[in-house]
Amino acid sequence: MALRTLDSLGPLAGKRVIVRADLNVPLKDAVITDDGRVRATLPTLTTLIAQGARVIVCSHLGRPDGAPDPKYSLAPVAQRLSELLGKPVAFAGDTVGESARQTVAALADGDVAVIENLRFNPGETSKDAGERAAFAGELAALGDVLVSDGFGVVHRKQASVYELAELLPSAAGLLIAAELDILDRLTESPERPYTVVLGGSKVSDKLGVIQHLLPRVDRLLVGGGMMFTFLKAEGHEVGKSLLEEDQLDTVLGYIAQAKERGVELILPVDAVVAASFAADAEHVVADADALEDTPFGASGLGLDIGPRTATLFADAIRDSKTVFWNGPMGVFEMPSFANGTRVVAQALTEVDGLSVVGGGDSAAAVRQLGFQDDQFGHISTGGGASLEFLEGKKLPGLEVLGWQ
């Protein structure tokens, strides 16, 4: 079966359309610090509004543990959505209670409402299928059809993602369709040379991706905290840098596999080593084979790839026709350790081909560092979902929409 898309739902004028979006945005003092996921919902929402649907947007935000928590309210998201759409957006103060029912009942054709954080109800994330189904049934009573458009949650078997799609006529929104098109190109028909850049803190988070992509890529670049496990596997001392000792044999296997397959594995040749994990920590640049030969000795912390590595990575990226990047190169939140991530991001904007920023921390990094979304071929909204797709895993939120 093929993925069911909006067209499969028929005319939507006057119908109550539940849109399961991913509006899990970062908040600070109830202010959104990155509205990328809100903006990503706009194509689907404006399409539904233009058709005269009565749009009911639902999402989770954070981990409120199954009970209402004001700091995780979607109220600021509803306000931002209203600003972006240029029209009022109603907000219900609960998920399936009286406020939600009254808010939905008051909608006219083309109107939009947001209901409160789905995770305020324990049924959303329950391990018990019966509890999820019961909550999905209450959600289903609010609408006539479901448009699933939260790509960041399709790897989760949760009530609004899976069970609700079984109860109502359901289809994927434009965001999910676009994400799948990009990911399909990355796995099935990439233009070459094809380069994958992996960063972030842990090798263990990326094991499945490395395993699945090694037979498909031409180059693999490894930075971020995970680079120290690779460097240690090659025999280098890494001081107090992040290290997963239990992954050393696995990493050695990947190094050997890359060599056997003719994949160019590019590891850091230098790193920025700091005295401590702090924005104002004293720091120096050290060669990868001499990370402990600094004033900090064996207590030094590697917090970014070094400038020579950044140049090496940037050259490889610019020489590629397809690039997928997931995970920052260093602690980009601290200016002293953001250069590697900045240089990699800049190189992606210069790719003559498809450049994909793989969501999560990478998406947050490029925006924090001043890049615009349209400078890249695609910025994914689903970090974990993207990685699981690239690992070749089945994603329940897609399978329930017909994706095989």
C-alpha cells in the first residue's frame, strides 16, 4: 500500500479535521525560542483552511508525565500560530474535556483551534493499548477525519499517532509527505558523491544509522562527542572527553567495514580541548593524537572539532552532491565551542545538490547560529524519527497510514 495523502480524504469543506502536528517547540519563560516546527505545519494548515475545513490542531509539548503542567501548555504555540496564519486561533484549555468540546463546536468553516497538550492525559503515552485506545476514542469524538502531520512522532505508538488513525479516516499531511520524499532519496536514490555527517554526544544513539548507511554512502564524517570513541578505538588517549568504552569494539568494526567497502571515513585530526565544561573555560586546540598533551593533561575535555578538522569536513561536504547531517560538531550553545558546527552548516549551504539537516539539535544549532531554513535543501522536523527511518526500522505512525 502507498501512503494515504490528503487527496484520499475527499472534499473537506465543513468537516472537523484533527491535525496531529508536532509542535514540541523549545520554550523559555513561556516564549518560543525556535518556531521552526510551528512554521513547518503551515502548508498543511493553509491547505485545509482554503478547503473550508474546521481545523483542530493537537500536539504534545515536553514530558509533563500525564498530568496538566502550566509550563508545558500549548497556549504560546496557539498564539504564535495565530500570528503566522494571520487569523484568530482558538485555544482549548483541555484535551478532550468541556473546553475542547465547546471550542470545537464553535468552529466555522476555515476556522482553526488548538487543544491543550495531549500528554496532559496519561492515555496518550500509556504502555497499555487499551488505555491508549480509550483516549483515542475521546479524541475521535472531536473530529470527522485525521490528518497526521507530526513527523517527529511517527516512530512512537501513541494514542494520537496510531490508535486515532485507526478510528478515523486518516491520511498524511504535506509535511510527512515531504519528509518521506527526502528520506527516500537519501536511502534509495542519492546523487553521488553521498556524504553523511554524524555528530552529537553518543555513538550508541547512531549505531543503527551507521550500520544501515555504510553500504550506501561514499563518505562518513564523524564529529561531536561521539568522535572521541572513534579516536580512542584508533589508539588515541582522549582525557576526560565523552567516551563510550562499551562501544569501542563496535566502532572498530565500523572502521574495518568502511575500509572494506571503500567508504571514506573522515575522523577529526584536531579538537578544541577545554579545562572544564563551561562557556568561559580556558581552552586550546590540540592534535587528535595529542589530546592529553595540553596544559590540562588527562583532565582536558574535548568540546568541539578543531579548525583543521572543520576545514577538512567542509571540503568533503562541498565536494558532495548529497549530504545528510545529524548532530552538532561541538557544544554549539557555547560560543567558544560553536565553530565546528558553524563551519559544517556553512558548507551545507554551499552544496550543489541536496543538503539535509537531520532535525533535533542540528536544526536548533543552525537557527541559533543565524542560518535561515531556506539556505538548506531540507531541515527535518523529526530527529529521532528520521534516524529510525534511516536505520530501516518500521515506524508505526507511518504504517497505520499505509506506508510500506
